[in-house]
Amino acid sequence: MAYQDLIGQKFTRLTVVSFSHIHQKRRVAVWNCVCDCGILHQVSSERLKHGQVRSCGCLHKEVCTG
């Protein structure tokens, strides 16, 4: 199965830096991403493309603390 290469693309605060692996049960590509705050985070293609994950968690913390 072919997967779209996302390296170099930015999704809100996450920038895809490399391919990690294929999730065996869900059959989706998982990518290593670097958040704008500098933290490395692994995210699946589907979660990136659908906007379900926008940061490593720092965005939620900022919104909650105002």
C-alpha cells in the first residue's frame, strides 16, 4: 500500500520531519513531527490530515490557561 509523503509539511504547530512506521492494526502511516515548541511527537497521517492533532499538547495548555 502506498502512502503520501508528508515530510516537510506543516499542520498547525506540527512539522513532519520523518516517517516512523506503519501502525499494524489500523494500517496507517505514523510520522515523527516537531512541534513549534520543540517537542518531538508521533502522529498518524489521518489525525494530521483531519486536524485532530494540532500540537504536542502545548496548544491545549495555552488555551486552557488563557
